[in-house]
Amino acid sequence: MLGNWHQLWVIASNPDNIPVVGLIILVPFFTWFGLRQAKANDRLIARLEADPELARKHHRKTQPYHPSWQKEVHVWPYLLRIELLAAIIITVILMVWALKINAPLEQPANAAVTMNPAKAPWYFLGLQEMLEYFDPWIAGVAMPTFIILGLMAIPFIDANPLGNGYYTYKQRRYAVWTFLIGFEGIWLVLTLIGTFIRGPGFMWFWPTQTWDPDRVEFLATRNFDQFFHINGSWLVHILPASQKASAALWAKGLFGIIPVGLYFLIAAWIFYKIITSSPFSRKIFGRMSLLQVVVMEILLVVMLTMPITFFMRHLLRIKYVWETPWFNL
């Protein structure tokens, strides 16, 4: 039933979930703080672009100019003093955390007793949640590889020379939205779902809904080819005798190429239209090589597969779009 706030408090106060609770507080705060500074910088940039004389003599800061400011600030003691203070504060926080909160250790492993729910550490909950929607090799190998390679490729596919060293939204809006959707809208949401919504049996329990270990859930999912009654009857007359028994598998595999291919083409076209929607973005796009464009498009299209798969599973009850003997998408 809904309204079990005590259970929600127990989940949130679990030592293993404290970092997730910290994410809920810190990520929105620093997102707001960064966008607030970015908007202030954008307003200053607009003022300087409109007034060349002001741009020639302005101090390039959103804060009011103070005569006591030095033209040059040395790393020592100014920067290192701040870094030392930050390191001391973090060390104290970690020491208090370690002394006051017990480590989330469980009982010794017992093959006869399995944890329910059995969950990964909080930093892997996003991957564990992805396993609900993709084949294990996709969620556990392919997707993490794309994430790592994508983060490595960002400096090489980013052709925008602006926005380095200062916050700005106007000059980096596509990078900002990619981060907001990819990290906060997808990765953090998957982590929160794995923490607060996945209960016994890794079943879906809404927040404040009581976790019932005896609950039995029957989810009727179907593959995309079942909407069109693909059974391979037409392939039986084409395939050799040795392959006639596999006609349905071959038909489903061939049919799956169509929606997956259309998705990649349409999604890539939509991203292209979004990226080239303004004169400034078209100028940046023109600086990119073909390889940079292809890599960027592939990473964006792959990133979009997660929310699309999520909604297809929960709203349309579609499990796989492309079913083959070797992999399923």
C-alpha cells in the first residue's frame, strides 16, 4: 500500500544509500548554481558585444570591480590555500562519516539464503537497472564501453572554442543539455529507481509503497514483431530444408532490422536538425570533420536508446524490437 513513510525513511537512512541521498541534494543545487552563473555570464557577454568601448576596458567579471584587486593572482598562496582548505574539510567529513555510520556490510555469504532485494552498490545501480531493459552483454559491456569511449571522445569531437574556463549557457547550450539529459536525466534517474523503487524480487514498488516479499507479479510483455504477427511462414518456401525449422527466427531477425534502422536514421536526422537550428550552431557544425560528426551522432543516438527503451517497456510492454539467436535489442 502507499503511505509507508517509515519504510522510505529506512531505505534513505541505509548506510549504503546515504551517497544517493547526497546526490539528490547536491546535484540539483550545483546544477542551479552553475546555470545561475552561466546566465550571469551570458548577460555580461551580451553587454560587451553590444558596447565595444565597454568591452575594451571591462574587467570581464560579473562581480563589481574593486580597486584593490590585483591584475595577477599567483597559484601560491591563493589557489593552494583554497585547495588545502577544501581537502581538510572533505577529510573531516569522511572521518566523521566513517566513525558515526557503520559500513554497509552484510552477513557472510550463504548459498541457501539470498538477499532480497539483491542490489549492486549505489554506483552500479544504474547498470543493474539497465539489465532490466537490455541483454546482459549490452547493459553490462556495450553500454559502459560507449559511456567510457564517449567521455574520452568529448575533447576530440568538441569543435566549439568558446566556453572554456567560464560558465555559459548561450555558447554551450547543446553541451549543457547533453549533460543534463545523459547524466541527470538518465543515469541519476536509473540510480534513484534502483535505490528507492526496486524492491523484493527487484520488482517495481512506488515510493512509500510497502515492500511485500510475497508479492507475485505477472508482466505480459511482447516483442515488437508480435504486433505484426511475424512468424516466418513466407520464408518456409524460400529457405533450404535444413533451415525451414528456423524460419520464424530468421523472419524475426530480418524484420527487426527495419525498425532499428529507421530509428537510427530518424534519430540522427533529428539531432542534426537540432544541432544546426541556429546560425551559431551551424558555424560550429561547419568546423567539424566527417569523423567528428559521425562519432557525435552515434553517441547521441545510443544515449537516446535508454529512455526510449524505458518508456516502451513500461508504457507499451514491448520487451525487444530486434530479436535474433545471438542478441536482442
